[in-house]
Amino acid sequence: MALFENLNLGPFPGFIDLSRTQRYNANDMKKAFYHYNIILRPEPEGGFTASVPALPGCVTHGRNLDEAKKMIQDAIAGYVASLVKRKESVPTDSDTLVASLDFEYAKAA
């Protein structure tokens, strides 16, 4: 199973840079480094949903931000382990740029 260390919260709230995250395989102790952008969205009923756009279907929930961050690390670990086990390529967000945009829409009269 994967073990994540060195969690960097990055340049703005809600950003987790997993580029320094390490994955250790207990059998051969090889390291692989992956970078993923995550989205943390507050839910109306409470808690936060965390998702990884680069890994379709990699979504989890936490009662608070800290729990959501821990849960998404575990979800990523399981997702990547499954891909590696099936000898499939592991997508990353290494070349993805993240930006935020505020948009104002004027309704027609």
C-alpha cells in the first residue's frame, strides 16, 4: 500500500501539491513521484468532497478539510496501486496549469 509523506499545501488554500509525495512498494522499495491537483468543495449538508480531475472517478468525502485531504490521499494511493497492478499508465497533472477565474454574467433585460 502507498505511504504519503511531505504534504505541501501549496500557494493557495485548497491546493495540495502531491509532487513531493512518495509512494513506497513494500516488495521492492522503488519510489515513484506523481503530481495531482485536487478540488475540495464544501457540501451543503456539511463536510467536503475531494476529487482528482486527472483520475476519473477518484472522489471521496471528509467531515472537515483535514479529513478530506487525508481521504483523498488514500483514494489516490488505491487508484494508482490499481493502475500499477494492471500495468496501465498512471496519469498525472505534471503539465497541467491551475487557474481560478471570476466571471460576471449580466442577464438580458
